[in-house]
Amino acid sequence: MFLSPDRVELEERSLERTRSPVQEISLTANITSALPEYLSKNLLSKASFLQNWLVWLAALFLVSVPVFFEAPLVRYAPWLSLICTVGWLAIAKQLRIESKTQMWGSLIWGFSLTWLCGCLYWGWLRWEPAYHVLMEALALPWAIWATRQDSHRVGGLFYIGSLFGTAITDLYFYIAHLFPSWKALMQVESNISLAQPILKNALTLVETPWGMTWACILAALLLIIGNKAMRSPNLAYWAFGGAVLGTIFVDLLFFSVAVLG
């Protein structure tokens, strides 16, 4: 009636042998099922990383567009430049229809706000630097509303980032006493021979210890805020960061123009 110890040991070994193939099959199945999940997560993270940088580059480019295109257009054809806002809004609306391009539509929508405000100031009030930030901030209520809407958040934060960079630049112009040079330059902008002495005088003020110190402080502020925004996984903050850091690029461009005379 009682099993011998040897027989019990033999039965336990046979049970272990029957279990081991089952365990190996189960372990292999788990690894096989986990592999596609790991690959999909890895691909998604890389795609998200690439999209973040694309949004950042697009925001940087759009901040630079007024320097190369809108600024000369608005001087000679302010009404045409203003009408172009309708075109930008139409493009934004068309892009927002498709879910794949909704984010780009939001970005173009935010850019259209900056374009509109820029047209109003540079077309009719560019001789008054004190009104610059006020005019550029006209669309701020819409941008704040946009930050609470998923479909417009990227564009809203892009506009706010662009406005913040503009405010910092104007603050530097005020601190470095460059507003008189701004006014004088706008009066003779079509005459290069008259504009060169004004640019040289402005450059002299920038190259003083006071001007260089504040330039470094405000540039560092823009770099810190832009870099902090880019640490977020949210695309809207990358648009904000691109717009803020794009301000440094534009300011360096103007500084280069002044240096080259």
C-alpha cells in the first residue's frame, strides 16, 4: 500500500520532465508576443521624437518668414499683405480637416495670427516702436483660447512664443536706448546712404558694456525658456520653443545687417 522512496523519486522526475517542455513553450510564447510590442513602442517613440523636431523646425522657419518675405511686402503693398492673411487662414482650415494634418493646420493658424498683427504694425505704425508689442499682441485673446482647444493648441502656443520673443527684443531696444535709432531708420528706410550712419550709431550702442551685458542676459533667458519648453513631450510646447529660439536667429540676422552696414 505504501510506495517505496525510489518509486516516488522516479515519479517526481517524470513529472518534472513533462512540465519543462510546457514551461519552455510558455516562455517562448511570452517572448514572441512581447517582441512586437517592444518594437511598436520603439517605433512610436522614434516617430514622436521626429515629429517634435519637425514642429520645432517649422516654428523656427515661420518666425523667420516675416524677415525675408513679409517685411518688404508690407512696406510696398500693405493691403495686399493684409489680404494674404485670408489665404493663410484658408490653408490652415483645409489642413485641419484631416486628422493627419490637423497639427500642421493649427500651426499655420497660429502663424496667420502673427502675420496679421505684423501687417498691421509694419504697414501703418512702424515709425512708432512703443506700439510694436501692443499691436503684435492684438490676437493674444484668441491664442489664449486656443491653448485650451486640442485642435488649436499648437498654433496658440506658437503665437505666444513668437509674441514673447518679440517682447524680449523690444525690451532690449528700450534698455539699450535704440528706440530713437528705430524711428530714424524707419524714416529713411528706402535710402541706403542715409540708413548706414543710423545703423552704425545703433551698433555703437549695442557694443557698449551696457548693451552687450543686457544682450547676453536676455539671450540666455530666451535659451533657457526655449530649452525648457523642448523638454516636454507635448508638440505645442515644441512649437513654443521653436518660436522663442527663432527670435534669437532673427535678432542675429538684424545684428549682422548692422555690422555689414
